[in-house]
Amino acid sequence: MVLQKRLMLASAALAIAAGTGGAYAQDVTLTIESWRNDDLTIWQQTLIPAFEAAHPGIRVQFNPSAPTEYNAALNAKLEAGSAGDIITCRPFDASLALYQDGYLADLSDLEGIANFSDVAKSAWSTDDGAQTFCVPMASVIHGFIYNADAFAELGLEEPTTTEEFFAVLDAIEADGTYIPLAIGSVDQWESASMGYHNIGPAYWAGEEGRQALIAGEAKFTDEEWVEPLRVLARWGEYAGDGYQAQTYPDSQNLFTLGRAAIFPAGSWEIALFEEQADFALGAFPPPVPAEGDTCYISDHTDIGIGMNANTANPEAARTFLNWVASSEFASLYSNALPGFFALSSEPVTLDNPLANEFVSWRETCESTIRPTYQILSRGTPNLENENWLHASNVLSGAETPEDAAAAIQSGLESWYTPGMFAD
Amino acid sequence: MAVDAEPVQRRARRWHIAVFLAPAVLVYTAIMIIPLFSTLFQSLFNTVGGQRTFVGLANFMVLFGDPRWAASFWNALWNNTWFFIIHMLVQNPIGVVLAAILSNPSLRLRGFYRTAIFIPTILSFVIVGFVWKLILSPLWGIAPNMLDAIGLRSLFAPWLGQEGAALTTLALVSVWQFVGIPMMLIYAALLSIPDEVIEAAEMDGLTGFSQFFKIQLPLILPTIGIISILTFVGNFNAFDLIYVSQGAQAGPNFSTDLLGTLLYRTFFGFQLQQGDINMGSTIATMMFLIILVGVSIYLFAIQTRLRRYQF
């Protein structure tokens, strides 16, 4: 009876609040600028109601635009002073430029920022890491998704070392039912993001290697950077017939149709694969060079969220950003979008088992981001594009790993000197 | 009276000419001439220390002096030239042959062939690129199966993924798409040859091939000249087909990179690469100059020497 009464009181209060919400003068509306129009329903149905329930007096509006137009549209709105209070941040240089131009507020002192690791913050911090201007929101994790039914049928185990990985590929090839690896070289980025940058961190020791590259202490021609290219070159034998002309959608279809056994993946594939594949899926992290080595994953920061420096409601905006930094948001968001993982250091449990598998690697492996994204892609030739090009050349067999590494390194050296961006 | 009328006539300005020309001149100036000259102008500037500064020909010196820029530019220019050579050697001769066959009055279903061959021309590049990618796909394409059916499976290769074959393959796809244009133009030219000329030739004993080479071909040469220049301009502006089928990185290993894709990557940027308006304009200016020189050679050296016949 007591409970019932409380419920009635609560619903009456809610009805009044809903009916008169607009009338309260202290009600603040925050507008979010974003390029994720795919996420509109998730924001409107899950995230915003959860936030508004916990923070009466603040209303939130999600206002996305098309991904390809976002940067230009946002810049125009910021210049005209008509941009929303909350800004979704692209990683690295695009957002850094907004911060330097005074459009994004410094959030280093936001309490919630403490919930994030330095790797997570690196995409939205100044080069020296002193100031952070966006709350890290989501990342994608790289690894391998495999056809678990095929593995069971062939009696295979998830490989943990590179050696075991190739043993598994040999076994699948010997059986002949499946193409061992679903990867093609023609789309180039597949070779770099799903290949080189996926398996590489285990060799160059993740962040350590990435930082050394920025500091000029490591080179692409060093052994730990060439070796993953050699491994990538061996993948060619296990890819399907004509993989030199196989596109990324081809690879996806080969795998979901059950023709290929292992897919070098990014976690964003999870939702699509679960929908399309009619076999059980499993996932394993990038194999380590030798038994007992630390494993490293490419946990690539992709989306952040920050505050318009000229917002009229800085207090409400900070409240909202603190909520985004909380584990409540992390679990709501990661569950609504399996494959996009909130970056908060607090552990989250996900309902999706495959997504859970991916995110569990954060506990056992060291996280890093793609080595080309921070600082090193500011010049011409662009390091990320060079990585695409030469990784795909190596995979297709058009170039030796050593030549590819030398070409990447000389391209970088032609414009980059360590410390050139520090002032 | 005549004396009175004369000053009036002199004062009468023919305003209607300006009025009638104005819409076309204004629109053309606004959307063609101003952008063209501002692009040419932009290639003389660069950002130095955050300021837009006049740098003279420095951008051109970078484009030709810097080994990386020069390598990409010459690579794109050579690819573009090869793209053009394939069109000239394959598309235009096939167009002439098709037109000659179509103009044969004894051929049945002429309307059907004419339409069928012309249809790809009106398709979007996106559709053509996508369809051919599917046809040539080593995984799902029909090309490997068709070759298999005639026992030539061993000839099939993943052409679009091979450095040596990709550009020629795409050039042939483009030929497939556009062969209808030279065919139609030459067909029209062949139809305009009066029957008396042909009959006179027959009276003189010229038939079949020798009739075509001695009578019809000389009469359609001006049309072939126009087609060549259209092909030249179209090829050196080409971009869409490469972008659709190989992406802006024009792989594998830049083997399909044309001036258009190089311009796109430079001007608008790509992935993490920031767009560079000034270097982009420099490349655009070079494209403009290359096409200008090509068209001028045609206009002044070739077209003036072509003999025309009036009937």
C-alpha cells in the first residue's frame, strides 16, 4: 500500500513536471552538436531520458548533422556564434584546432575527467597532455572475429601467439572448406587498420612504441615495426583467391556467408555480423609474438564530447559532461551500441557477449591507439595514407616489408622532426 | 529628309544585343570565368606563418622541384596520357567501325544496336564503376565463370587489384561506357554524305573497303578530329570512374592515379590529410594549361589543315 501511494505520488509529480516543465524559468536546454545521426534514436530514447530523470531542470536536445558535413557546418556555426552548448569532438587535430581557436572550453578540471586513462584522453588533449578539452566518449577495439562453428568443426582453439595463429590458418587451409582469412588489399585501409595497426602494437609495445615514434626514438625501419609487416605479408597466402581485388564489403560478405573462417576486425562489425551471420561468432585479441608476452590492443579513440566555450549555460553543460564521464552513461551507451565502447576506466558489463569479449581485453591487454593519428599525420606525405598504401602493397605482395618500412620512414622524415610542434 | 534621319540612326545604340547577351554572359562569368581565374590566382599564394601571402611561382617550384610532389605529378600525368592513348586506340576506331556497320542500309535491327550501344553513355559513373567491379570481382563476378565456360579460366586475374593491369582495365571500362559517342557522331557524319557521291564512286568501281577508305573516311575526318579533342578534354578531366572504383587513393600503389584524383586528394584532403587549397590550385592550373595546350595544338595545327568539303 505504501509503495502504491508512493508510486502514485511520483507519477503525479512527474505528470506535473511534464505538463509545466516549460514554465520553470530555471529550466535550461542544452543542445548537442553531433555527426552521429545514426545514434539519434539511442540519444532520444535511452540516453537523454536517463539524464533528464536524474537532473531535473536540464533539458537536452540532440541535434546531429551528416557526418561528411559536420566539420564544415560546425565551424561555420561556431564562427557565427550559433553552435550548440555541447559539441561532439572528432579525435585529434580537428578538435585541437577548435580548442586553440577558443571554441572549445578547457575541461581539465572537470571531476569526471579523472575517470579516463591518458591513452583515452590523448585524442582530445594538447600535445603535451596538459589540457584536456573533450570527455572521451567511445572507442573501437581491433581484434579478430571468427566463425566459432567452423572452429568447433575443425577442432581448433583460439590462437594466442603468432605461431599458433599461423598453425590455425594452416589447419583451415588444409581442410579446404573455408578460406582462412577474410581480407583484401584493394581498399588499402583494411590492410592498415585491420592488419598492420591491429597486430602491430604487440610488436612495438603499444603506447611505448607509439610515443617513441613521436619522440623520434623509434623508426618504422626498426625491427619491431618491420616484423608486423612481415607477418602481414604472410597473410596473403591465406586470403581468398584474387584478394588483391577484394574490397572491404567483399571481405565482410565472405565472412558472414560462412565462406571465410577468420575476419581481422574492428568492433564496429559486431552489430552487423550478428545480424547477418547464421553461425556462432567468437573473438580473440591480436596474437602475441611469443608465449607469455603482454598482449596489446588497438583501442582506438573515436568520439569525444566537449563544451562550447561561449555557451550561456556552462554549469548545466559541465553537469552533463560529468554524467557522460560516469559509469552509468558508459554502460547505457556501450549496451545501446555494441562495438562502440565507452572509454571510462571503470569496468562495464555488457549484455552482448561478443562486445563483452572485446571490452574484456582492456583488463588483460594494454591499450593503445593507431600510431599514425596523433601529431604524425600533420604533414605531407600524410603518414596515415602512407601506412594504407604500403601495408596494402605488402599484403598484396607488390612490395617487401623492408622496402615498405623504408618508404614509410623516408616519407615521415621528409617533413617531421621530433618536437617541431612543441612550443 | 535623308539629312535629318542620319544623326538619329547614328545615335541609336543597339541595346537589345547587350540585353539578350546579358543573362548568358552574367551566368557564365559568375560560375565559370570568376572561379577559373580565382583558381589560377590562388595557385600564386600560400599560407606563410598563418598569413595568406603572395609567393609567385613557388608552388609550381614545389610541385616540380620536390621529389615527392614531382613523382606524384608525373605519375598522374603519365597515367592520364596512357588513359588517353587507350581511348584513342580503342574507343575511336571501334566507334568508327560501329558507325560504318550501322550506316550499312542492309543491316537489320539498326535502331536496336544503335540504342543498345549508346545506353551505357547515359548511365552514371557510379553505376558503371560498381557494375564492372562486380563483373570483374574474383569472388562473385561473372567474368571468371564466363572464362571458365570457354576453358580460359587461367586467363583471369584480379585485374583491378594489380598494379600493371588496373589502369588499362579501367580505361577499357571507360571505353565500353563512352564508345557510343564517337559512334553516334560519326554515324551522323556518314549519313550526311550525299548518295550521289557514293553512287559516283561506285560508277568508278570503288566498293567495299576501298570505298570506305577513299571516300567516306576523308569526308568524316573533321568529325574524327572533333571526337579526338572531346576525348582529350574528357580524359584529362577524368576523375569519377577512378574515384568510384578505386577510391581517392587511386590504388593499387597509385597506379590508377589521374590528375583529377591527385587534385581531389590535394585540394580537399583525404582521411587525416588536411586539404591544401594552394597546392590543389597549382595542380588545377597545370591541368588547365595541359588541356589548353592540347586544344590549341588541335585548333591551330590540325584543324586548319583539315580539308572540308561542301556539298
